[in-house]
Amino acid sequence: MNDCLFCRILAGEIPSAKVYEDEDVYAFRDINPQAPTHILVIPKEHIGSVAELREDNRDVAAKCLVAAARIAEREGLTEGYRIVSNCGPDAGQTVKHLHFHILGGNRLTDQMG
């Protein structure tokens, strides 16, 4: 998808601060962090959001979450972290490519909205 920011990052057209990569998943530091540790985990396959997960592509979400757990461990988030995936404009999704935010590094508030 030529107009997808995350696809352009994957293609190397836009730089990112990579923290993890395997054949299915790519992760990088958010340029506007909302916590001391704020990393985005994305599938290399373009899927618009959680709402577009189906039987034939559901494994990509599991691969992203397994990668997120490994990344959190590497980042030293031993006291906990939050994983968030916004789905649609009302939830604040600004890039229409499935992604999971790893947020941690301090005590997060209970506020979710």
C-alpha cells in the first residue's frame, strides 16, 4: 500500500528506530512516545486493523503478541506494561495498518479513554 505510513517504513522509504524484526513482524520506537517505553509492533502483511482479522490471517496477531512479549522482556519491563491496539477513528487509530503499542517504563494510569 503506497499511501500506508507503516508499509512505507517496512519498505525502507521512511526511517524508523527498529527494535525487533523477524520474517512476519517489525517493531520500532514511536516518534511521539506516550510512556518512557513506547514501541509499535506491526505485521509485515498489510492488515488495516483488528477489525480486518479473519480465519486466514489470524495468526499474524498471535505473532505480533509473541513478539511484543519478547520485546517487553528485552526492554526490562519487569513490573508490567500495556499492549493497546486502536481500532478505527473513534478509538484514535491514525494509521490504518494493524499495530500494537507496547507502553511501559513507569506506572501507567488506570485511565483508558
